[in-house]
Amino acid sequence: MTMRIANHKSLLVLFITASWITFAVIQNSTKLWTVLKSPLSLHHWNFIMKTHPEAALNPAVSPAETEPRIKRIVEKLDQLIPPRPFTNVSSTTSATHSRATLLSPRDTHCRGARLDVLLEMRDHLGRRKEYGGDFLRARVFSPALKAGASGKVTDFNNGTYLVSFTLFWEGRVSLSVLLIHPSEGVSALWRARNQGYDRVIFTGHFNRGPSPVSTDCALVLNSSAELCEYRDTRDQEAFYCVKPPHVPCAALTHMHSKNKDVSYLSKQERSLFERSNVGVEMMAKFNAITVSKCNSLKSVDLHESGKFRKQLAVDLNENINIQWQKHSYPLIGSLTYSVKEIEYIAQVIDRIGGEKNTIIVISLGQHFRPFPIDVFIRRALNIHDAVQRLLLRSPDTVVIIKAENIREMNVDMERFSDFHGYIQYLALKDIFQDLNVGIIDAWDITIAYGTNNVHPPQSVVGNQINILLNFIC
């Protein structure tokens, strides 16, 4: 597809993906990122404004330093998710028995004001919880206006939470706070995730004349058989297949995957992730509130339809070259795909010359959820270092990171829970916070819209694309 921008210069847009409104757009060297700080609760990730004029002058990090970098990030995450063992489901957090109190209630609220809700968490026997760590999701929305925004959750680590909403628009507005997982479930998911690499099994297809042969493949293979190793020696990322007899490893042509019947959760822990226990509404008894303009306030509604469209100047006829590149293993998919089409993204970035009319959009997340967090962190660090090298040789190149979407609540939570995605979202922001890159905060956008779909509706995708186009145009 070719398009032309108003300046009539050719533009290369490269989408690199692993799987696409507080929104955060970073221009020039100003960034809005979440920075890992510890010890803090799961919901205490503070947004700060930072500039990094020195970033482009720093030399790229040596691959030998990757292991300690991974370890440091995992240690930070471990501090956010302390072990919460339990002996009975009745002692875990219950959305039904917990209490939500609207602070400073009134008949009419003003547009642009902040609305606070205090949560007091209780277990299934009605007893007060004495610690935090519950995985909550908050949003304010108006179905009539098709408007929505995420809420901010502050965990006081004593069983109480403050949920803050900004009232961006007028009319009847509804509030939602979902208990996605109790803290005990969060702890179980975190422990289970980092125990094994075998929740997904890959099947590799090797060319052997008229009779192709298939074998098991994985990030880690515990097998005494001879293995084919497909390794990036520089970045130390590897994938393995059992070598078929009398067939060279280079004959691997295609791959597909499927979920394996394996779990690292106990029977009691698995009960926490039955659909009826996931994403339970805590504001069901609250009526919609009324928001009015209020003459004493001025506010800007970033959700107004068409607010940013005037800035676009695109001709769909020529001068834009858009390319799309899939990431390398672990690329999950029940459909068979060619291994010729996949490549480690750091290698792709290293081949890009870059300049001011080159835009690179990187998205990774969903396909990494079933594997230990070190797999995702290593990939993100390697991509970070490749982007750093790119910006060293071509500081004018535009690089944008697209966060992952929230997804369905009826999937296998041990493999695909949004908790795994949230941890990756936080790690990604920590890893890239020192570089001059932009962000499309799809995580926050899809929470605001309440999509709960790994492939959001076209209207949501359209808004994400509008943010991208307004940034680069």
C-alpha cells in the first residue's frame, strides 16, 4: 500500500508485532512512562515526566550484561507480588462481601472533577482483609456516548484501595470496578508462570522429499534425543526441535502449536480461575451518576469524536511503504506457518538504516503470556538494545511501542490471564523508559472501552491508529 504525506517525502512505516483513553503520546525527548520503583504495591506505578537527552549518547549495552538485567527486573516484580498462600477459598478476597463507598457523594458532579471510591476488601466469610495485592480493573463509561476512561487504583496494602475516576464528559455516567483476581490468585499465577516452559507444545515440520516428518519443538526441551538448536548467538535466544533421523536441521520449514494439558496450579488454586470468579463487578449496587458542565470549570474532553482528525493530511495514492514483520519463536498459532516468515525482531531492526521518514512500530506481549517472564524480558531487552543502536546511528528515526490489549475472561487463566499481560506491560515500560520512543497505550485504551477481546472492535483499533497517525503526521 502506498500513501503520501503533506511534505511529499517518501515514508517507510514498519510494523513489527508479536501478536494492536488515558493515552500517552511522547514527542521529541519528553516521555510519559511508568517507572519501576520498589517496594510498592501492584497498583502503585507512578507516572512521571522525564527527559533523556543523554540516551542517544550512551553506548549500547553488552549482551553479557543481559542476565543481570533480567534478574534485576524479576526481583522488582517479585517485590510487587509477595506470596499469598491460602488454606481455603473462603479466606480469599470476595467481591460480593467487600464494600465500596463513594466519597463526597452529591446529586450532580462537575465535568473535569475527580471522583473517588474507597474499597474495603473482605473474604468470603465477611472478614476484613489485612493485605493488598488484588488485581483490580476500574473504568468510568457512558454507553450512550460510547465514551470510556480507565480509573486509577491505589493499593494501601492493608486491604483497602482508593479508586479515582476523572469525569471527562457530561451526562449519565456509570462506574465499574472489577475484581479480576484476588491477591491469592495473583500469587498463584505468578508462581505457576515461572515454573515451566511446557504449557504450549510446538510441532515442527521438516522437509524430507515426498514424505515430510514432524517432531516436537520448544523453548526448552527435556529430551535425551539429538536436538536441532536454532540460536541467535549474539542475543542468546534459542529454540529447539527434536532432530528427525537422517534429516538435517536446516530442513525445518513450518511450525504450529497447541496448548498442552499441563498445570502448575493446585486444584484449590484452579478454582479461583473459574469464569464465575474472574472479573466480578464490585459496583453493581451503584446507580449511574450525573455529570454537568459546571460554569466554574473548564476541561478538555479527549474522547470527543473527531477531536484530532483535523491534523491528518494523508493521500492514499503514493509515497508510503508499509511493511509488517512477525516475531520469531515463540509464535503461537494453531494454523501452520512458514518459519521463513519469522525472524528475531532485533535482527530486523539492526538492518534498518533509519532516518526521519522511517517509523517503526513494535508490539509484543500476547504470545509470551504462557511462558516464564524471563522469556519476555529477554526479548524486550534485546529489542531495546537494537532500538538504542538504531537511534545511535539515526537519531531522527521514529520508534513507537504499542502496548498489548486486554483480552477475554473465559480463556485459560493460567496461560493467558490479563495479569500476565499487565506484568509484561509494566516490565516493557521499565525497559524502554530511557529511550526516546513513543507509546500507544493500548492497554489503557482497551480498559477504557471495556473490550475484553484480544482482537478489539474496529472502532477501538481505529482510535489506536488515529493516535499513531497524529503522532507521526
